[in-house]
Amino acid sequence: MRISVEEIEQVFHRLIERIKQDKIEFLDIETDYYWIITSAEWDNFASEPTIVVGSLIDDWDSLQKVLRDECITTYLDYERFASILRAISETITR
């Protein structure tokens, strides 16, 4: 599978537009802790994955530091943001 950055941007834009169309300005996410399968194992079906605990509060705090230019963006921020997006999806669809 090959995905262009342009396509990623367009999909994300459409997802944000959907939230705006539904007049959602804020989301109250009640979950903090969640299960994570480590990046090295998430697509390895040959063995049992190691499951660790993540924190949406920690993820959001780290992403807020990126917004405030208090740290450089790393590729780990994609995982953090993915967890936030999952929580958004779960919150909206409840």
C-alpha cells in the first residue's frame, strides 16, 4: 500500500470538517488509560504481543508541548495522536 502525504492531509481535513459540520467544539474524553501493543509487535502475528498501558492525558500533554514549541515533533507523536484520534472516535460514536 502506498499513501501520499497529500492524501493523508485531505482525509484528515475531511474528518475535521465532519466534526465541524456536527457543531462539535469540544470533546470530553472520559478515558485515560488504554492498552497498547508495542510498535514492533503490532503486525507480528507469529508471537503473542506484549501489552503495555498508555495514558491519553500523557499523550495530550506531550502533544500540547509540541503546539507550544516546547519540544520538537518526533515520530512517536504519531502514535500519541493516533491514540487521541481513537479516543475521539470512541467518544463521538457513543
